[in-house]
Amino acid sequence: MSRLTAEVVIVGGGPAGLTAAIALASAGVETTLVAKPPPLPDHRTSALLQDSVKALDTLGVWQHCRNDAAPLRVMRIIDDTARLLRAPEVCFAASEIGLDAFGYNIENRFLIAALEARARELPALTRMPDQAAAMNIAAAQVTVRCCGGAATSARLAIGADGHHSLCRTAVGIDIRSRSYAQTALTFNLCHSREHHDTSTEFHAEGGPFTLVPLPQRRSSLVFVVDPAEVSVLSGLSDAEMAAEIERRSHSILGTIEIERGRGVFPLITATATCFGTRRVALIGEAAHVAAPIGAQGLNLGLRDAATIAELVVAAHREGQDVADTVDRYDRMRRADTTSRMLAVDLLNRSLLTDFLPLQGARAAGLFLIERIAPLRQAVMREGVSPWASQPRLMRGEVL
């Protein structure tokens, strides 16, 4: 049996894995992070909801990146379909529920740099800059072996290693996936008009077309289309793509200029049948993959990280085996994840369907939200701060 080198080992150095590592190490839990540095900067963006920002601020991360993020003060939904039953335009203003902003949009490269900067400040966190190659789970510990030959052992392993998770495979947890006949194009752009801190989501027959503010006159775009359109759109020059975006956005942001770093992602959702077992807990995309709609993916992953950290820190302080938290973690995270992913799935399917009653139900729902202020405010509060899933970090409390 290998000697324990830490109490917790985390596999995966994305935002969820780094957040879990920082939360644990900040509370004095000896933690090892196994993660190979990414070869290229990630130009994609993440819309961090207010509770996620609060958690990052509590962990001392937000101060490193707040100047690179843009506030999301208004969220606007526009039915851009040509259908008989169309929904009214709906605007959600953060000020209506007493918030300065629903959250902030930030490029992943700046968020990861901020997380890395905070991680370097923590003496209880050890880095292994290598890729995990194998995992062995024994009765009293977990051992992770790296491609370079090094190994580390701990009481608990947290798998933050993405959709093709080694950790999930090692404990035999299945994952249920669903593919959509849709593809998401993602990139950042400059524009001649101000966005006024407003995120605008056009609902089209092929899926959402969403412009999300970035600092200055810049925005990120998630552009969901039928796969048949991808080859044509991908073949457009930057100037041609800019003209296409301006057309589809009805020139609300004026003249468009495309930035480098286009991304193309087939739309899928996936959920692990269990979020943890034996001595392994899964967080982020190792546990669930959400379509890039409604700003749910990373926010779910950060709630995972905050939840497992809270449970582990409590067990550590009580002198218990930190792996005994796994079953409770699974129960705590399943309802929140399932409900959020179901809501995104229903929204997306309501755009794709030709079934008139479902189109009517969607239009009626948005009409009621637009007209009834208490309903609209309840929807906003639940979207920003889900009542059923509020780990301490998301409330701004130090672990």
C-alpha cells in the first residue's frame, strides 16, 4: 500500500477542479491537484451567476479577475422564429430583484489565470503537473498514477477530469448521454455599439443565438444551428461571418468584427448515473455535461465543487474519514443538477418542435412571465440563487 501523500487528490485542473482545490486547501485540508497545464489559452467564455461570483470572492479568486469580467444587468429574450404562435419579448432586469447584476461574463483564460494565481498562494495545495493515467481504489485509499510515472495517494479522489473521465471509469459509474441534432458555434466579437450590460438571446427555429457582454464593446456569441449549416458557416471568412452575425442579430450591436478562436461543438447532454461511490466523487463535466444554453454548465460545476468542499472540510475537522462524504454529496447534488438540465432540455426542445400546442405553451409561459411581475421575479431569483442548493461558499461564508 502506498503511503498517503494528501487527504484529497483532485484530478483535473479546469475551473471546477481548481475551485475545489482552493476551497479545500484554504481550509487546511492537505490536497494534491493532478492536472497537466493546457497547451493553449481558452478563448471561450463563461457566464458566472451571482452565487458563483460570491463563492469565488469568498475564496480570494475574484479580486484577480474582476476587471476582466462584464456585468450582466439585463437579460433579454426575443422570439425570432417565423411561427404562427410567437412569444413576446421579455426583459429580466437584475435591479428588479435588488441585485446590481445577475452575474458576470468572463473569458475562461482570465478565470483560470485567477484561479491559478490563488492556488499558488496556498501551502496546503501540492501540484502535480502531469496527466493521470490510472487509478487504483483500495479499502482505505485511492492512488492516482500519472503518465510520467509519479503517483499520489489520498483518502478521497475528486474527479474533475471532464466528459471522458478516468475517475468515473475507474469506479465503474455509467453515463447517460443524449445528442441533439444541433451544433454550437462559439466565438468572441467586437462591435460598434454599446451592449449596455445586456445579454440578448434570440430564439430561432434552429436554437438560441445568444450575445453576452464582455468588457468594453465586445461580446461572446453562442450560435446554435442545424449541423447541415455548420460546413457552410465554418467556411465563411471573418468578414462574411461578421456580416452573417450582424444580419441574424438585426444589427443591435452595429458593425461586427470577429476575434480569433472560433469553436464548434456538437450539442450533447450527459449525466452520470451516480455522482460518487467508494472513495471517488465526481464534479463538473465528469458528473454532468449541459448544453451551452442558459449559463448552467460551469455554475453547476462550481456548486459541485463548493458542496464537496463543505462536506469534506466538516469531516476533516471532526476527525472522520473524508471519503464518508461521498454518498451524501451524491444525494445533495442530484436534484439540483437534474432539474437544471431538464429545464435547459425543455427550452431547447420547445424551439425545435413543430408541435403547435407546445409552441403555444412556450409562448403563453413567456407572456405570463412578461406580464406578471411576481412570477418574473420568482423566476429570476430561482435562476440566480436556487433555493434547494446553497452551499456555504455560495452564501459568501468561509469554510
